[in-house]
Amino acid sequence: MENEPVDVLIIGAGASGAAIAWSLLETRMRILCLEQGEHISDSEFPSRREDYELARYGEFSCDPNVRGLKQDYPINSENSCITPVNWNGVGGSTINFLAHWPRMRPSDFRTKTLDGVGEDWPINYYDLEPFYEMNDRNVGVSGLQGNPAYPKYNVANPPIPIGILGRTLANGFNNLGWHWWPSDVAIMSRDHEGRQKCVNAGTCDLGCAAGAKGGSNFTYWPVLERAGVELRTNARVREIQINEATGLANGVIYHGEDGQVHRQKAEIVIMACNGVGTPRLLLNSASKIFPEGLANRSGLVGKNLMFHPLTGVAGVFKQKMKGHEGPMACSILSQEFYESDPSRGFARGYGLHSGRSTTPMTFALGGYGVDNPIPWGNEHREIMDNVYPYLAGLTIVTEDLAEEHNCVTLDTELTDSDGIPAPKINYKLGKNTKAMIKHGEERAREVLEAAGAEKVLAKNDDKVWWRAGWHQMGTCRMGNDPKKSVVNGWGRSHDVKNLFIVDGSIFVTAGAVNPTSTIQALALYIGDQIKNNIETLFD
């Protein structure tokens, strides 16, 4: 079925797709967004149900292989120690992300110059700084100004209370003389413009029923739909098509909600499908002039996959920590070991994030770092009565270095419900990451002991959490050299002049912080560049 052409076609209605659509509103171009998932009402979030905790292990799991919904695509992770997790729907993974909101630091953009590893970005922190500020206002960020780990910036809302757990861990950092700061979070600490402040339910990953969390379903999309941006849900793009005479993208083929296959033409195509979905679609869009996949003359589409390998260490304290009261994962953050120090035996660094406890049933079922369900019987009572209430933990969030053998390819057998090849992940931890994890676990133990922990619980191996693939980066990296990158310094494909990428796949380095703030700042930056170069956009 042929559809009426549009000016701008955005593939994906998550964090980056929503942000760039907002940026392009002022152009008055006709903007269409295709989203393979649904538009879920907040009334349908599991966080509104009495059995909400069970949803984490079924239809609202962060793992598409567990959910298995029609709009999901399976992911073959057999050759990876980390499996990617996501959410397919309007808002994308901001529906079930935990809203931790640190920015990348200036050094993250210059690792080759400073530390001799990775590649430098073609842009720097200060290029993105005004777009960080703009996005923080749009999303609604809470935090404490003056963090000495960063250049000065403004935070509109006061910080979320760090709780007994945060204060206890902060004492440990203070006793060691190490940096810590209340976490910046995309969660409202006060009522503002129709959004309710955080109610400390601890169900952030199951859809924030209060609207306090700054998912793009609550922030950008209401504005976009009022402004006339067209949103088509249950629309799964199969391939991007190319005009062989001009070398430009001229639209997409997609499977519609009506069960039909549609052709949608567009003047500009923007990809916002995340660090796994974007290379998957490009590789599936092979043609006579791009036999190895669309925009892949560099051979780097799908290569250099970066995650943030995670592990955790927990302490058992005398006082009840009340860790399940408050937003998950958002209390305090230490970046004492963020920058390179050659004496440590590895390049770059990591963050120590305070980890609140999960709710009781989630903890008992083995959720989020516990790894295995707690046995029944006396051991169950012992752990739930005398360990769980007194726990406070630290998560080691490591910076991943880009390596070409860590990659996304197309599976030769596995497909989604429309027969499109599924992505296959090939990924293993590097020696640098393993050394970083070991160092981080040792430092986390020191903090917990300095904070007064009576017992420290750690895995004591170099294995990382399996379902820790929230942050998918690097598979279509930015760069000035078309032989070493997929897109240029403002997200435009080196090979296809009207094709842009705005998601985490364009990251050059991973940093050691949650990437969503930077992803949306990049999308706003790229939107600004498109507007500034509109007259010569395809030159």
C-alpha cells in the first residue's frame, strides 16, 4: 500500500525519536513517526495493579525474549555475557528505565587524546552543553547544583531525598574522603505543570503511574501530538529503500497494524531505534549499491557494540535501610574512580551508584542483581527477616571500551513475527573491563565497611549481570573519517546524505554513566544542525 509522502520520517518513538521530532517542530515540515509498539495508557501500567511485581517476570519484563509480545523482536544472545533489554512502544525504554540522569563528562569525548584508548568524538561536551540544559528543562530533572565532578550547570528542581540508605553510604564515602553527590534524576521532586512529584512507590520500571518519571511518553509526546506530529503505532519497519539513481533514501517498507505491507516515502529519514535495532535495520536494508547493508561502506555498522557491564556489592547494616522506599537506583553517585589512573592497571574508570533495594517479592524472586530466587524454608525466612531489610548496596558501572569483535549481526534463522531477521549479539568482556570490575568491587567493599556494614555480600568473580544490557552504544559511531565511522559529527550518514541516526548507536565512547541524557542532548543537537544546514542538507 502506498502512503502519502512526508517531509521527515522518524523510525522509533523513544527518547531520541521524540527529542528530534520536538527540535524539528519549528521547521513546519510534515513529520511522521513510525513505532513498532503500542501507545500504552498510564492506566495500563503494572504499577497500578495489586500484582505489579509479577509483571517484571512476564508481560512487562525488560527482556524482549521474556515478554515475547508481537511488537517485540527476539534477540539471540547466546554468544554474549550480557543480553540487551528494551521496551518497544511510545516512549521506548523510558517506559521502564530507572531515570538515573548523569551527564557524560568532558573527558568522555577525548579518550584517545587523554588516555590513548578508543577514539575522540567529533564534538565535545561544550557543544552539547546547551542541549543538555534544554533537555533537562523539557524532561524535568531533579538534583543538587554544584557537583564538583562537572562543569557548572543548573538543575531546576531540588534533589530527591537520598533516604537512610543514601545517608549511610554517604558516611562511608566521607570517612574515606571520596567524592559522592546526590544523583541527578529525571524524576520530579515537586509537582510541576501537571506532573505529580515522586510518591516513592519504587515501581519505576513498571511504568510511573504518577507521571513523576520523565519518560518521553509523559514529556515530549503530549507536546508533539498537540503540535500535529503524526504517530503511527504497531508499524514495524522492514527496510529503508534507496533511489539508486541519486543514492538518497526515499522511504521505507513497513508492516502496518492492518496486517498490510506499506511503502512510506519521505524526504528525510531519521533512525531512532537504539544501538541494536538501528544496525539491525541497516543490515537488513541491503541493496545493489549497499550489498553489505545500508550506509555500511565503512564496514562498521553493527561493530564496536558497547554496554555498561554491571556488578554489585551489598552491605548488611544494624539499622533498617528502607531501601525499597524511593525511586529504584537513584540515591547517590560517586565518581571518585571515573578518570584514568595508570597505577590501577586499566584505562578509564567507573562509577559507584547507590542501589536501593527492590520490593520484597522482587528481591525474593531474584530480581536485579540477586541473580537467583531465594530458597524456601528457613533460609528464606533468615534472608527476608535478617538480611533484606538491612541491605544497602553499590553498583559498579564500568566504562566499556569499543572493540570491533563486539557486534550486532543478523541471525540466519531467528526472526520476529513478521519474518524479519532478528539481531544476534556477539560480545565478551575485555581484560580492561575485568580489571575495572575487580577494582570496583574492592573499593565498594571499602565504602560499605567504612559506612558500618556488619557483613559484605559480593559475588567475588568477574561475571556481570546478565540482564544488564539497558545501554546499547557504538554500533553506528560518529566520526569525521568515513572509513572509520558511520555518521558524521551531526548524525548524517557519510554514505546517504538524507539519512540521520540519533540514538545511542552513534556514541564513540560509552562513558561510565547512564546514556539517556546524552542521547537526547545529541538528538536535539542533530536537530539543530539539520535546521542550520537545511538549504544545503543533501550536498
